[in-house]
Amino acid sequence: MIVDYKEHRNKQAKLGNEIQGLLLELKQQKKKRFDYWYLAVGETIGKIAVPAFKKHGVLYVNVVNPVSRFELTRMKSEIIEKVNENLTETKKIKDIIFK
């Protein structure tokens, strides 16, 4: 049995491109889902603090390092106010947990 390695590499490259495309699409959908977060905190904080999910009025946010988490915790009340400005009354958040 003869294996055509060139064709095999092409298939891997195509698969890799498809996976990268899907991952990019997922990131864009997540960003759209939490667009109120990025409008409230801006691009700089949005890069270091990424919302994971919202449950029962509590927004869970993943933060890249403990120092940033500490600073964001200190600014929590201001951030909640800004986030709630972009939300309807029924979707307002009560708390943010930085992880």
C-alpha cells in the first residue's frame, strides 16, 4: 500500500484551517453575547477580563491574573453600574464574581 504524504498534509492543513475558523466564530459569538460587558468596561479591561456566563443575575468573569482580579474587585460597584446602563430592567446584573 502506497501512502501519498502530500495529500495527507493537505488534509491536515484544511482541517486545521477549519478548526481555526470555528474557534474564531465561537469567540465572535461569545463577544456578541456579552457585548454589554465590552461596552461598559472598554477594550483594555475586556482583554484581561472575559465573561464566562451569567446565572441568576450574577455575571461570572474570568480574569487573567490575581492582581487584575483584585483591582477589578475594588471597582466592582462602578462596573455593575456601567454594565446595567446597557441592559434592560429584567436583565440587569446584581453581582459580578471575578475568577
